[in-house]
Amino acid sequence: MAPAYREHYRIMGLNIAYYRNLRDMSQEQLGDKLNSNQSYVSRIERASVGISMDKLFRISEILNVEPYLLLKPKD
């Protein structure tokens, strides 16, 4: 991930964690639904790894939120 976008990934990771917790879903459960694992979800939420738009859309489907809400800073 480009350093210039790190803050965007940090916000996205925080939002994914927020909506995942709101739905009482563990990182492991989200990882299973993504055909991945808990470690990968943890790296996404900590902004240690970038993700594709396809992955962003899939996460938004799983969490039942509009994709833009995962990118938008909380008020």
C-alpha cells in the first residue's frame, strides 16, 4: 500500500472492525466468509495490508453496509 493512502486504510480498518463488532461477528467468522482467515482480517483492520475493491465490496456485503460507509471517517 502506498504511504500516501495509509490513513484511508486505517479508517477503513476501523470501520470494518466497528461494523463487524456491531454484528457480533468475530474476525475468524468474517475470515471464513471471505474464504480467508482471522489473521488476514486482523491485518486489514490494522491497515497492515491493502485490499482490492472486490474485497471491499465483499466485506460490505457480509457486513450488510454500503461500501462507502467503510471508507468514510466517523463523525
